Amino acid sequence: MLTAAVATTALVAVVVGLTLPVRLPADDPLGGPARFGLAVAVLAVAQLARLRFRAAAGMVSITWGEAALVVCLYLAPPGWLPAATLVGVGLAWTGLSVFGERQPVLEVVRIAASLTAATALAVVVTTALGQPLLATAPTPPAAAAVVAGAVTYLLVTAWLGGVTLSLRHGIPLGRPLLAALHGKLNMFVGNVVVGLVVVALVEIDPRWLLLLPPPLWLLQQTYRHRLRADRERRTWRAFAEATAALNQLDERGVATAAVSGALTLFDAELVDVEVIRGDGRWRRYRGDAGGQVVDRETTPPADTEPDPHEIVRPLTVSGTQVGRLRIRFPHAAPPSGRERDAVAAYSDAVAAALHDAATHRELRLVTARSSYEAVHDPVTGLVNRAAMLGRGDEALRQLAHNHPVALLLLDIDQFKEVNDTLGHAAGDQLLRLTASRLTALARPGDLLARLGGDEFALLLTSVPVVDDRAAPMAYALRQAREIAERLAVPTEVAGVRMSVEVSVGVVVAGAGTADLTELLRRADIAMYQAKEGGGSVATYDSSRDAASTDQLALLAELREALKTDDQLVLALQPAVDLATGAPTGVEALIRWRHPRRGWLGPADFIRPVENSEQLGAFTRYVVDKALGVAAGWARQGLTVPISVNLSARSLLDPRLPGEIAEALRRHQVPAHRLVLEITETVVMSELEVIDQVLTALRSMGVQLAVDDFGTGFSSLTFLTRVPVDELKVDRSFVIRMADSPEAAAIVRTTVGLAHELGLRVVAEGVETAAQRAALAELGCTAAQGYHFFKPMPADKIGAVLGSLLDEARPNVFPLRADGAS
């Protein structure tokens, strides 16, 4: 429609122009036909000597049209110029279409009609402002009128070209119009100047025109260079902006920016960015000259014959294809070599951006998965222990102080048997089933977690608040029993029908009175109470909490006690020879004179010490105290050995022999007067470090005694691994010896074994004369217990030992350690 309208306008202008009266100079040497022919030739040459550049999805041609218009206004009557333009431009573009780029006939008609209409309007403006130049020298008013006509010609041709591109490609008019005016501005000024110079030279002497071709050629090259430089500068600026826009963190953002950037950068008709997803699917992002970008799932692109108006580039990074870029150029402006190079560079940038976006997406997924796995159990999907502690404490902080909360700790009974019998897959299935049932029973606001193994925890924060203080516990117990009953409903696991029985520990406390770690500890105690009691549910009983924070305070106080000399004291109990009554040794027992708790026996603090980092310091303290007492006996002429109990963990310390050797040297006590008592289970250990420590102690001359002999779990082969000097029969056998044939048999066997191996044997816990007589009858050599002496302070033991030695001296024989056979 636009072409028809412009063509109609052009034909009307031609007809009107040819019908206008014409007055040629009387002495005109050329004549009308010649002038018309020259005008046609000038206009045709102006079209052939053109410069082209791409703009807004099409090619824009910059010609010498304004210069030709100025010259033609001098050569021919103004009314003839529309007809001359139609003929000259038509011939030029027909020739270009035939011998160069193929242009449709309609396109040639559009171009010729547009320039004809522009020429007609320029002629109207020129003639309205002043007299035409026809065969006369240009005067300033005439030159001004000609410049106004040239400006009209420029604006009309730019406007018609922009409207054509806008309608053809559906783009705003401003882009192609501004591109055409920007590209033509410098050349327009030169065109007008060239036209006026040609007219002036003709007026002076037409032979001067022979000098014009070289300057005009140079001027043409200058125009071409400036146009190309300007185009390159704008192209690279646009390239930088387009590639910078690719810095997105997601696929859609990168692909959309890539499409928009290619449309702007290459003035393309159509751009496709096809992306390969991680699952092998393809997604296409398409944009047209209108700027709209749409995307949809698509099939993998097929290999087809390349279209000369398209550039298709695979998007690859390090040999891995991430997608494909397809750019369709206008048929009127196929891609040049420089544009193909620019597309190659742009496609590399797009590929890298898509690869980075995919990598970032995978990183986000991995981070999200890692974050999820860090706080969730992989088998059941419930939160894990760490998340339970963090979220539980947060929930407790949000509640009012002393608001009742309950914690239920569940343990699946016989879970190990399920794993051992049916396999770990069945165990995991049982865990998931339990988690599913617990989730269904949990109420809004409750926090459910799998703590590990077969333990689950449920924090109840919606415990009713009533005046009855027993109501929160009653509520928690109801929930616990309901859970136990629901979980006990028979189900099928790995093809086996079973009932899931659980032990539930329940603890109720006020928010702010204990953190979740402490609640879990209390609930764990209650759960084990449920297991030991045979029921499925038990509540926390503080009186049965042996591992309370009081033990932690005890360890802190022990650290201070080790720095003083009056809190940790020795209680010494002698062992006597059953035949002579002479002392065979003294056992050093530790007591704690606690400034606040009073007298504490070993049962009150030894176990926490053995499980703490203070064991080494504690052992050194006791050995040092014992050797100090033995050194005092030596000064009194007493050579009785002293024995010290060693913890199992002490034998894991390779520094122990060196520390004991240093203590013996410091107190000047012979090594054979120190007896270290170790348990049978320790000696049975096959750890290499224990063998090394025991061997080092033996090599120093330190004597070894096996305490609580007969309570171990293995044969007596351990006695052949590490030589010992003494066996101590456990008090449990001694006490039951008179009433239990089995206990008497163990004592008899132990005594016989000791005699066979040449070892001393000491019976512990002798409390009656009957026990003493029975031991003597069985051949036991020595004993200790309340029947003889209770443990006594170090300042009294010396006198007791002296009196025993004096009374038994006529009957005393040297000990095996002193050379007896």
C-alpha cells in the first residue's frame, strides 16, 4: 500500500511537472532533449556511486542524490526533474538488480517512486523560495533555496525508507530513521557543496570538470571510511553492551539477553537461542525484529542446508555443546564476512554465559541439597540431631518463661535384630515407616527428628497451660502412650509381618529452665529406665540421674583438689600372711576430703575421672603420694611393698613408664616395692600400646598384680603374655565361699594356679575368722579385709606395720620378690 501510494504520487508529480511551461535560454547551446538526457544521466550515476550500511533489520543506501539534485536544477527545468529522477533512478536500480544484487521489481519501483516523490517536493520547496538555477550562476538567495530543497530531499528519502523498514519488520520508526539520518549527515553537507561547486565550475569553464573525478573519488573513499569507522565504533560499543548483558545467573536471563543483544547488534530479522538442558531436553528462545522474546520446549535441531541469509553457530565450551545460535538476516542485506566474524565472537560469549549459568544452577542445586542434607536425615527425611538442637532451642526461646514443654525420646526395640535378620534395607524401611507414623501423629508446632540409629525425638511445644502442675506430665504421657500404641499396629516389613515396639522416655520442663541438649539427656535417661523397667513409657526421675551436671562440677573441683595437698588423701590397708601374720603388702586407696561434700569414696568420683582428661594428672598424684609414704617407711626400716590401682585408660599412655620411673627416682624407692594393680580385662586387651607399657614397667622392676581375678571373660592364657607377680581373688568369691561350692571351687583353682605359676595370691574382702580359716585350708598365702584391718591414714600405718613385723618376725620367711623360691 505504501509503495502504491508513493508510486501514484510520483506519477502525478511527473505528469504535473511535464505540463508546466518551460522557458529555456534563447541562446541555449544544448536544447531541451539534451538537458533532459544529462539530468537522467547525472541522477543515475548518483545512484550507482552509493555507500551501503545495515540499519534496523535492513540495508540503507547513501547516494550522491543531493549533489545530483543541485546539478540537475542547473541543467534542466524544475518541472522536468521528477520525470528525469524516475527514469534515471529506475535505470540505475534495474541495472543493479540485473548485474548485481537481485531485487524484486516491486522494490525497484518503490525506490524509484520514493526518490521521484522526494525530488518533486524538493523542487517545490526550491522554486517556492527562489528562482531556479537553470543555466545561470548561483546567487546567495538561489543557493539558499537549493540547500532548502536538498534538506527536503534528505528528510523525505530518510522518512520513506524508515517507514518501509518499520512496516516490513514491525519495528518502531525512530530506529531506522535515526540510523539513516546519522549515516547521511556528513555526506549530505559534502553533497550540497559538491553540487554547488560543479555548477560554479560549469559557469566558469566546463573544462574544469575534468579535474573533478579524483577529488570525488577521494571524497567517496573518505565517506566510506568515516561511515565504516563510525559503524565499527557503534558496533563494538553495542557488542560490549550485549556481552555485558549476558552476565546473568540463570538460563532464561542469559538466553533472553542473548536474543535481544543479537537483534540489536546485527539488525537481524530473527534470532534463535536453543539451549540443551541437563536432562537432554532442548528449549528455544526466539526473538524477532519487534524485540519480543518467547521460549518453548523444542526438539533437537536437525542438520539442514545452510540458508545464505542465516548464520547458524553451535554454542560449545571446551568441546561440550550447550546450545545453538541462529541469526536470520534480511534478504535485502545478507551477512558480510565481518558480520560472520562478529557472530562467531558473540556466539562464544553466549556459550560461555550459558555454561556459567548452568554451572551456577548446578551449584545452587548442590548447595541447596547440601544445606538440606546438613539438617535432614537421609533415610527418613526428618530433621537430624543438629537441626533438632538448633530449632528446638529457637522454639524454646520463643515461648514464655516456664511455659511447659515436653520431650519424647523413642527407641525401637529389637531394631538390631531386624537389621541382622532381614538386612539393612529392611531396617531402613522400618525407620521410614516409623517416621511416617510419627509425622502423622505430630501436631502443628511440634518438632520431630531422627537423632540417629533407631532413636527419634518429638518436642511438644503446645502442652496445655493449666493450674494443675501435674497436667503437663499427664498430657505428655498420654501422647507417649498413644504413639507407642499406634506404632505397635502390625505392619509388613520386607515381607515379614511385625509389630513395632518402642521405649519412650518422657521429660517435662518449663521453657527457659533447660536447653534442648539437657532435655535430650534427661529423656535419654528416662528411655533407658523404660527399657530396664520392662514398660514402653517412663518419665525422667532426677533421683536416678547419675550423670547430672553435678558430675561436671565435681571434675572442676577435682582440678582444684589436685593443686592442694590436703584434700586427696590415702587410706592404706595392709595384706597379711595367713600363716605368720606378717604384712605382705599395703594397698593404697584414695579418699577425697571434699570441703563442701565431705568424705568421698572412690565410687563417688573415680568413674568420672577415668572418663576425663584429668586421669593422667590424677594417676601421677596418687602414685606420688604412695611413693612418698613408702619412702617414709624405708626411713623407719620397713621394706613392705605398696600397691596402687591403675585405670585401664592409664595403660594407653606410653608416657606412663617414664613418669613412674621419675617418681621412683625422686622418692628413692626401689622399683620392686611398687605394685601396680591392673584388672584382668585390661591384661586381656590385645592393643600393642598396652603390651609395650606393661613390658616397660616390668623391665624397670615394678611388680604387677591382677586385681579382681576371676571376674574376666576369657581363659587364663593372658598370664603367659605379660608376667605378673600377684593374683588378688575378688571379694565376691571370698564372701560366698562358705555357702557356694562354685565360689569355693574358683578360689581353690585360683590358689592352685598361683602356686603352679609361682605367684603370690591375696584374698580380698576377708571379714570373718571362718573365711580366714577356709582360705588357709585352701592354701591361700595372704589376705586383706576388715577382719584384719580397715583402711587407715598414712600416719598410723607405720606403727601397725612395725608391730606386725615384730610379732611375726620368728615366723617370717623372705618373699618371692626378695629371692624366695
